Amino acid sequence: MIFSTLPSKAQEKGSKISLWPKGAPGFESRRNEPEQAKDWWVKNIHNPSITVFLPPKEKATGAAVIICPGGGHRELVYNAEGVEPAAFLNNLGVAAIVLKYRLGREENSPYNVEKHPRQDAERAMRLVRSHATEWDIDSKRIGLMGFSAGGEVANMVAYGPGTGDPKASDPIDRLNSKPNFLVLIYPGPGYIPATIPTDAPPAFLLAANNDPCCGGSTVELLQKYRAAKVPVEAHILAQGSHGFNMGQRSKLNSVATWPQRLADWLSDNNFLLPAGSTQVKKPE
């Protein structure tokens, strides 16, 4: 099955929604501070948010993916690891939601890397589930995609139960935050659990063997998934180093075409079934 990777103009602008209407808990007073953005990066994020890119209704499958861009927890590679993958996913009929999470390693940051990105990603998962009917999303087909440091954010939330607080005053916080599948593109080495739980989401992993940062962590995740007997697919490219994004700027064929491997995996695992379809493909 071959899919187009070219974005359409209709997908260039999404709808931005703050994770918390009054600001992030404990930092409400900073919610109106403007973000800083230049060229490829966004930082100074004090009002974490999602930007929603919905596919054309005639293409929509009901699947959705929340995207966590990388940037070393110092900035977000927002366009190349947020907007561009969103356009690719939209072309597959997948709703794409780009997360702007708080940055714990930015200069003078008041945030803790281990706490606040996790809080933002969990809230994003719950917020998307709360809009599932409105956005024609299947709440059992919501994935989490992370590039580099964004892969670390995904690791923070993927392996626990994700149970919401049934007594929360905000009904969004009562919902589950566990993703139904994972897509980790050269994920960072942080926050990989000692063992992958047997109820972990199925995962798609991809990195370059010569990535000094994240090739090893990708192999580590693969080995732990295999030990847990949880479905996983991994692609270790011979070349590419780190930060090749969606591959569009690479002269290496294996890098430039890697998104097709993801499209194949999503299709093979029934995440791209048409909305409302009862058909289930049997593995060969």
C-alpha cells in the first residue's frame, strides 16, 4: 500500500487549544507570556497547548496521533517534527495533534523535566479523548508519536496504567491517558523503564545506527519489547545520524522514504481502517 507524503494546503493551519483554560496548574500566572519562535524552533512555553490538524472528512479513518516534537527539552523542533508529520498523517486519514509541552532544560526554566512534560502529555491524551466524538476520533485508536526528546516524553506516559482521577472536578482529568500505540523516531535515552510491561502499547521504532544519541536507546527499547512479548516493529537505518525529521531533506533513500515504513505499519495493524468499519485484517 503506497501513500502520498506530500502535505496539502488545507492542512497548514490547525486549531490551537490550551491544555488548561486557566493555565498550567501552579503556573497560571504565566499563561499569557508569549512564546518565542524563530526559523525551526519554538520555546518559552508557559501555556502548554495542542494544535489540532484534522484530515478531510472523506479521508478520515478515525485514528489519531498526538505528536511530541524533539529539541532536547530546550526548544521544540515544531515545524519539522510537528507540523510536517501532522501533514503526513492527515494524508493517511489520521487526525494529528501537535503538543507544545513545557521545557525543563531551557535557560531559566521553572519546570522539572521529569514532571511537567509528563503532566502536559497526560493532559493532552485526556483532552483529545474528551473531544473524540466532536473530532470523529476512535478513542481506542489514539497513538503517541515522539521525536528525540519527544520520545522521552512519550516514554514517560506510555507504560503506566494512565488511570484518571474519578473524583476530579474537571471531567477531562477523569479520562485515561494511556496511548493505544506508540511511534518513536530516534527516541532519547531517558525514561525507558527497566522492563516493558506486558500491557504496553504496540510500538513502531526507527533510528539510524550511526546516531550517537539515540540509536542505542532504540535498540534497547526493541530488546525490552521483545522480552515482554509486546508487538513491536523496528527499523535501524545504516546512516542518517540524528535529527533527520520526516526525511524530506535527506539525500539518503532509506531516510527520505522512512515515513512509508510507518504508513505500512499503521495499515498492517488496522489503525487505518475506515471510520466505522468492522473489518479486521488477520495477520498472515
